[in-house]
Amino acid sequence: MRQKIVAGNWKMNNTLDETKKLIKELKKELKSVKLKKDTRVIIAPTFVNLLTATKKTKKTKIEVAAQNMHQAKNGAYTGEISAEMLTSVGVKTVILGHSERRTYFNETDKLLTEKVNTALENNLEVIFCFGEQLEDRNSENHFKVVESQLKNALFHLKSEDIKNIILAYEPVWAIGTGQTASADQAQEMHAFIRGLFASEYSQELADTISILYGGSVKPNNAEEIFSKPDVDGGLIGGASLKAKDFSAIVKAI
Ligand code: 13P
């Protein structure tokens, strides 16, 4: 059975005090929620608050991920954070390839290949983000774009490494815009993605990969999106910053 996952990408939000407050509220909201087997809840605060987050969520159902990581082991890379630094503060998962990293920080497929390799070598699970721009969808190139993003950054991996990859399909036009993909659009793309993994690896492996949808998931649309057979959860931006909204989305999984 593949895992169902609701992950909150906090992006560049929340000071230390706000992080503590939101975690406290989330713990309260989620206390009475009985998660089904193989269901996970993850939050991704900013780097400086990761240690606090891992401490505050110990022995709870909330896991902590980082939002990014540098590809090198260590060295003269002023301002960067290594995989080993993340694991040393109790982080087990890292988000890589977010469209904001690709757009504002020029992260390419080639760079992401290196980051994915480094993360896996350091036993970090990866939430790998990808998705097409609006013009790709309008010109009906969205399948091609997604296929090349996956091929370029992931298909060099061995089957056993794929087990540590969570996919997050985030159409760029749906991120932070309030314009979510319809449940059918999400399902269509997720089925296509699973098909790619089936042909590159095996149907058996493809059936075990969790594919999350991200882009304007809110309490009022989560249930419909999550009801689709190839949608295994969501990567949530804005709505993950409010305990009540994020918990409502968790309850929808
Ligand atoms: P929103 O939920 O704010 O659209 O953001 C989605 C996202 O980018 C999650 O990584």
C-alpha cells in the first residue's frame, strides 16, 4: 500500500516564536485526528527553525522536512546548508526542485540531479517537485515538460533509491494563485506520471510511489482532489500556515 501524505511547505514564513505557536496549535488540532495506516503529516519550516521544529514534534504524528539543501558535502559555500547539517538536527526529509527554487534561484534539472543524489547518499528522503508553466499547458506541452523534468533529474536512479522519493506535481500556474488544477486535471497528470515510472522501472514500483498534488489546495477542495485514485496527498503552501486549515486538509486525506 502506498503512503498518503499531507505536507506543509511553509516557505519563507514564520519567525521562531511563530513557528513554536503554529506547531503548538497543530498538535492541538491533530491530537484527536486518527491517521489511517500509512498516512503521514509533514511540515517544512525554514532552516533556522528546523531544530526547534524537530524538538517540538518529537513523539507526535508530525514529521519535519527542510525546504532545500546544497548539493556539496561541505566546504566554502557561504550561506548554504548541507545534507549532513539537516540530518544532524533530526530532519529526515528534504523538498527539492520547488518551482520557486527553479524560477528565482535558477535551479536546473542538472543541479537537481546532484541535489537528489546527495540527499539520498545521506539517507534523506526527497520530496521532488516539478510541474509545467501556464504557457506549457496552454500550448499542450504539459506532459512533455513533466516527462523531461522527471527523466532529467530522477530516471538515473536505481529502483531501490526511488523508494526514498516522494513526487509532488505542482503546476506553476496553480501555486499561490487560488487557481487550483481541477481534480480531473490532477488525476490525468498523476496517472501519466505513474505510467512513466511503470515503463521506466516496473508497474510494481510505480504502484508504490506517492504522488502529491500541490497548488492552491485548501480545506474546501482537498477532499475532491484527494479522492482521485492516483493522488496520494498534497503539498500545501498558504493553507499550511493556519493550523485549522492545515488540519482540515489532513482530515480530508
Ligand atoms: P499554495 O498552496 O500556496 O498554492 O502553494 C503550493 C506550493 O507551492 C507548495 O509547495
